[in-house]
Amino acid sequence: MPTFIDLFAGAGGFSEGFLQAEYNGQYYDFLLASDINPTCEVTHRIRYNKQLGLSTEFLTKDITDPDYIETLCATIEKKYGDVRVDVLVGGPPCQSFSLAGERRKNDKKDDLFAYYLRVIEVIKPKYFVMENVAGILTKDKGKIKDRILSEIRNIVDYDHLQTLYGFVSESELEKSLNEDSSIELQYALEKLSIILQHQEAINSRRADYLSILKKISVDYFSESEQDFLLQSILAEKNNIENKPLSVFIDKIADRFVSAFRNNKVISEDDRNVVRQALNLIKSHRGLEAISRKLKVCINECHLNRSIYKERFDTMTDYLELEEITRIFNDAIDSLSTRASDNNTLKVLEDTRLAVEILCEDTIATVYRISKLASSKADASYINELNDLVEQIQLYRINEPIVLNASDYGVPQNRQRVVFIGCRNDQPVISSIPATVTENEKVTVEEAIGDLNYIGIGCKATEYDDIFYKKFCKTKAGSTKRTILGNKDAKGTGRYAEMKSYAEWSRQGRLNPKRFPVPAPVYTSANSAEEISNSELETIQLANHETSRHNSDVQKRYALIRKYGSFSLAKEKEPHNKLLTGTNKRNYSCLDPDKPSTTILTIGDDFTHYGANRSLTVREMARLQSFDDSFVFQGKRTTGGDRRKLETPQYTQVGNAVPPLMAHAIALEILKNIK
């Protein structure tokens, strides 16, 4: 069966949807989930280990940690042996890209996408899915979208890159080119050689690190000794000298220096700008490490919106390769206008070309070689070369796919974008077909109408059977749908079953043959370590507790319900202190006959259509399409500094990927995966 892992897993919306999906007897094996938040681990372990009886691992760790990839690989190998990961899913946090505010430079979250791609580069799944807010498609005039697509397409297959390098190096191509093209080919091949040798060194260092990890984990070393050894080798793990790069740049620098020897016209300071840039490019890995440390300092010292932040931002700007090459090119331009002969001018242009090739994407260099060959090589050579070029680009992707959760049986208009990377031996997935039409979308009342028997400041741990029977006689309570929300039974097996949305939520969408209906289990624990010392409560219904609204708050909700929205209520009653005497900028009033607006992380932002109150965690979970047996662990709400240590239930729900939308994605991959 295909396997999957879930990074940036949060509460587990992706995980839940993938476990629901089945096609032609195929389903997914869930190997591991990972998130930085310990409360999310509790939610996962209770759901997948205790309730469903899976052996799924959970890795609570920061993806930016220098040993994250090694720890991830070691965890999977220790649990499952030599198993492949077929699908990798995740949504790097969207705060830096969100329409809610401008991208925050040097925010720790800025780099998470790059770290996500590094995991993909090592794991090499058949498919990967990256989910994010739709706003990134237009952010910075589309530059962010282009950057994401470019970096996905720049993930290379190093085995095939090695083959191409050998194929071109051993051919007669260079001899058939003119002098300028021959130099360009030489530089391109040297660039590939540098990359291949450095990647080999990285792989060797990673293997050594994993081997040492196994050896120091034995009982021979005490816990403190193990920790000391681990920190010591961790400091050196990524400190890999790139000797081939140094040799290449020194060669370019020597040629540059020779061209200007005895030159009395151009000052040494002007020439040194180029030499210094070459040295900085040679040391750019070290500069990147310094930049990462500065970003850690910015975040750990809480420097946002401070005068210190501006200075630190300037420092990291100067460390970026783009800034170094900009100054380098300006210097080359300046020297070119003062070059006294053609030989000197040629050296300057060759130096510029060498740096351009060094700093461009690997795939760009591969295409550069292909273009050089196309002008001189014969047809059979070009065909063989092009076949290798296609294999080097490890992942194919056409365009990002914009999804609205309500198109997949979720009672919520939640627009998201997914980037689905398809390994070059797998079919390309370009769309996720909608499972419901515009006229048959699931409504708010269908989703939560059976739960409105609860009072203000109350907690319900059981269903109200009498209330439910009455609800089932209403249109919302009697509308039957397939598991994915369609009103016509078009599928087979479980996909042909028809139930109301409330029934699906109560009985669950997981296959009962694989997962007997699990009883909800709740713990107040906020970390895996606390679970053993916390009481596990088995109840019929979890997370269904209303806020203790005072009289004024209830009256405010009544006004919002009366007019249909907070803004319209203020427009109609501009002097009403109930509406002006609040710091809240907006409330959403649910329409019972439509899907809800996008569910966020604060329940008080939403007014129930049938009561003067906000939503419970369970009602928000229903609007996200979570089964009732899926329990959000930890505290209902958390404030202040506790938010750094705990992820409250409302946040877990609001940040989740809707399981039914994830189900549709998982199903499309199942239909295509080889």
C-alpha cells in the first residue's frame, strides 16, 4: 500500500483525509506526522495510536533544526526499517505569505518552505503536496508563486545529473564549439562537477552522522554523555568544506589578477571589489550560516518592530548572495568601461560568465548545456541528452491548483492553493475534481443543526437524542449525501453509501472494516510526556462547550443575528454602545442555508445562526469536516505566554486542512500513483 507522512501536521486534517481515502482496494499507510507544537502531538497520539491502534510515529521537532532530516530518517527507519515514503504532505505556515499583512522580513517562518523542499529532496516521494493560502499566488505581483514553482522544478536527481555530466564530458562536444561557447561549456561542466562532489560529501556526512547516532544511543553512554556527543557532532555535521568550489574560484581569480597586473589606470581598490566578491561567493555557505544565526537571534530576542530589527535586517541583506553578485556585476561594468585592450575585456566577461553560471539554478545550467549542444551536435546525441535532461528534473508541476473546500463536501468556503509535485516517473496531477456542484454544497445547518441544544456557559458530553430526532425531520437533517458530499450515489462501496452530514459526522468517515468506530477520548495533557500522568476521559461527545458570555455579549450577538452582520448592525445602530463598546473589528454571522465563511482560530469571531452565542470547538470542527470521534486535545483556549507552549483547541481546528478536501486530494493521488 502507498505510504505517507504529514509535515507541519497541526491537528491532523491532512492525515485524517488521507486515511479516509480508498480506491480499487488501495489505501494509505500512515508512517509519521511531525509538528513543532507538543499539543498537536497529543492530539495525534490519542487519535492515531490510542483510538485507531496505528503504529504511526510523531516527531515533535523544529524543521529548521540542523539535524531535522537525519532525525526524521532515523525515526522512520527505526520504526519501519527500509521503507519508502510514497507521498509527503504538509502546509508550511502561511503567516509570512498571507494577505492578512505584509511579509515580515527575517521572520523565522520565511524559510520554512525552503526547509520543506530539503526534506523532499532527501525523501524523494512519488508525490508531495504543499498547501497554503490562495493569496500567495498574487503576493508580490506573483513573484512568490514563481519562486515556489522555480524551486520545485530545481529539485534534481543527482544520479541522472552524474550520468549527464559523464555523457557530455566524455563526448566531442567541446571541440565542435567556438571559443566563447567552449569556455561557457567548460564553466557549466565545472559547476556540475562542484555540485556532484559536494552532494557526495553531504551524503557521506549524513551517513556518518546516522551511524554515529546509532552507536552513541547504546547504554554504554550516560544520558548527559550522549547529549554532549550529539551536540559536538551536530556542530560539525553541516560544516562541509567545498574544496572543488574553492579551486574553481581561485582559478577564476588568478586569471582576473593576471589580466590587471601592472595596470596603472585602474586602482587596486576598484579591482579588489571583484576579488572580494569571488572570495565571498566561495564563502557563501558560511555567510548563510551567519544569516541563519542572526535570524534565530532576531526571533529569540523578540526584535520585531524595533530599531534593532531594522539594523539586523540590513546585516542579513548584505550577506545575501544576490546582493554580493549585484555589487560584483556593477564592478565588472565599471572596469569594462576602462579596460585598455580586448584581452582584458575578455577576461572581465569570462569572469562575469563564471559567476553567472555558479549562481544560477542547477536546472538552468543543465538547460544551458542542452542549448549549447543543440547548435552543433547530431540528432541522436541531442535526443539522448534531452532524455537525460528530463530525468534530471526530479519533479514536474504545471501550475498551482486553487481549491475551495466547499467544492469537496466541506460546509465552508475556504479557498486554498495546493502545489502538487509529481516525480518524473509518475503521472502529472493538474486538478482535483470537485465532488459537489455549486447547487448541492453542504450548508451550515446540515453541519451543526443537531448540536444546538446546548446553553450558554454549558458543556455537553452526550448527544441529545430527542433534539436529534426533531432535527432529522428537517430539510437540513434529512438531506442524504455520499461521504464526499454528493447527493447522488455515483461511486461503489463506501462511496455509494448515503447519509446526512450529521450522520457521517457522528458515525465517522473512516472505513469501519479497518477502523472500528472509536470512542472519543480526551486528555488535558499538553505534551506526550504529560499523557501518562493525565486522566483519559472516554465520552460520547467531546469539545462541545460554549463560552460564558455575559448579558451584553449575548445582546450584541442578538443584534448581529438580527441584521446579518456586525458591520450592518453598526450601520443601522451607530450609537448603540453594545456595538461600539468592543475592541473586536468584525464578527461573522453564519447563514444556515449556505456554507460558512472561512473558519479561523477564534471561535468568538463567529455568531451562531440560531443562538446568541459563539461557536463551540465541535461546531467549528464540523464546519471543517472533522468526525465527532476526532478529539482536539489540550486546553480549549490559552492566552498570553502560554501560547508559546500550548496550542489550544480553537487554534488546532482553525489552522487545520479540512479532512474532506484532503480526502479528495488523496483520492486523486491514489488514482494516479504507480
